[in-house]
Amino acid sequence: MGKIIAIALPKGGVGKTTAAVNLAFALSLKKKRTLLIDLDPAGCCSSSLGFIKEKINGDMFDVFNFSKSLLQVIQKTEEENLSFIPLKNLNYKDEVRLSKLAANQSLLRNVLRAEAHSFDFIIIDCPPYLIGLTTDALIAADSVLIPFMTGKFSMNAVDKILDHMDNIKKNFNQHLSVEGILMSNYEYNTKVSFTAKKELYAKYPDLMLRTVIPKNVAIVEATFQNKPSIKLNPSAKSSVAYLLLADEIIEKNSLGYYQVLTDIDVKDTIRTKEKF
Ligand SMILES: Nc1ncnc2c1ncn2[C@@H]1O[C@H](COP(=O)(O)OP(=O)(O)O)[C@@H](O)[C@H]1O
Ligand SMILES: [Mg+2]
């Protein structure tokens, strides 16, 4: 049974889509059968993977709308082990309709659980709000990966999603766990990044992922080229970090789904090359 990981935080511009695309790509390079699902009506995963509108034959809107099955909307990519379900950039009317369809909170869980055996990992890119599609994703998921970018209100957003996860666990999905908090755009040598990181490690020592993604211009360049950064520039520091993140997630999950990080020294700085 494949593991379903939602990438979520109720804040925009924190690296959710970047993490979803690059982690899914990295997992597929590691020979893991991976399905990436775009659940953000902004539809950014499609362009990050180089999918143009005309190439898209069905999407998550069709699944929520009962006009196509999940299997019918899975798109093949150039990578052997990477499949993708897009969400087309919706007009206002369809976005309102989708928000109503998303009220059917168990639909996503049911359709994903029925196909999860065909994959090792299913990665869901969530929108920057909790109501609706993100809630559906958390009900469907085994775990949540929380990207963190230093900035105003970032810590509030982490608290907010952890609170929301508690609700979901109580009411819908008792096995939901935190895959980890990921520093998704870490600026080495800046005091503000270092302080935020220290604060996060102090507050959530058991939840921090060992791998840290550095801020890197290769990621910004890739968005203009409509390609995952790992593919465009595999030797960039951020690409190497995403490959390490895939290793970390594979390793963590081979120990068992709900193994927490308590047995891993979060201050192990081999990968981050930073001293605490
Ligand atoms: N490690 C990084 N280094 C530099 N820029 C990054 C990095 N991660 C993300 N970005 C940039 O930050 C912006 C927001 O990222 P995105 O993944 O779209 O966030 P979200 O999906 O949470 O809204 C994008 O322009 C992206 O290119
Ligand atoms: Mg996004």
C-alpha cells in the first residue's frame, strides 16, 4: 500500500509546490512508483512539470465532479516512475463548484485508497488554506509534510496546521501523522533564518526533518523553464538536498509508517553543515 503524503501549510509562497514537484521527482529517480497530485486550483504543478493545457486529458476537477475516475485522469510523464494528476487552472465558476464538491470530505480518501496499491508514494500539493481541499487531503493522507519558510506569521501557520491535524485525527483519520517540518528555503549565513530555525527546533524537536533545502536560484530559474529544478539542474545544492530528502523519507518509511524522529538526533548537522 503506497504512502499518501499531503504537503500542506495554510500560507502561500512557502515552497509547497516546489517541495511537492521536486520530492515526487526525486522519489521517482530513486525508483519509487510515485503519483503527484495537484490539489491547488492555481494549478502550478502542471507548469512546473511542463504540462500544457492541451496535453491534459482529465484532472482532479473531473474526479470530484464524478465525470472521470481517478485511473482515467492519471497522466504519464517523461519519467518512468512518475505519474501525475493535474488540476487545471479553473475559472471563477468552476472554482466555486469545486469548493462545493470538496464538501464531500471522504471522496478523495476513497478514490485514493482504492488505487494506493499501485504506487509507493502519493504526494498531494495542497492549496494555501485549510478549508475544503486541504481538509480533504488530510482526511485522505497518511502523513503531512509541512514546508517552512522564514517569514512573518510562518510559525502561526505551523501551529494552525498542527491544531487542524488534531481535529482531523479526532474526527476522521486517527492515524494521520506528521511526516516532518521541512526548512524549504533556508538562507545560510542570515541571522533571521538561523533564529527561525533555532526556534522551530526548540518548539518541535521531534518533528523536524534532518534535510534542509537551501535557498537557491536554480529553483527560481526552473519555474521559468517549466521543468522541475532537479531535472534542469541536478547538481544545484537545492537539487542535491531534494534527493537527500527523498532518501530521508524512504529511510523513515522503511522503518515503519508511524516511526517518529525521536531516535534520530535532530541536531545531527552532517547534512545541514551547520552548528548549533
Ligand atoms: N529553495 C528555494 N530557493 C529559492 N526559491 C525557492 C525555494 N523554494 C521555493 N522557492 C520559490 O518560492 C516561491 C514560492 O514557492 P511555491 O513552491 O510556489 O510555494 P507555495 O506552493 O507554498 O505557494 C516560488 O517562486 C519558488 O520558486
Ligand atoms: Mg503552491
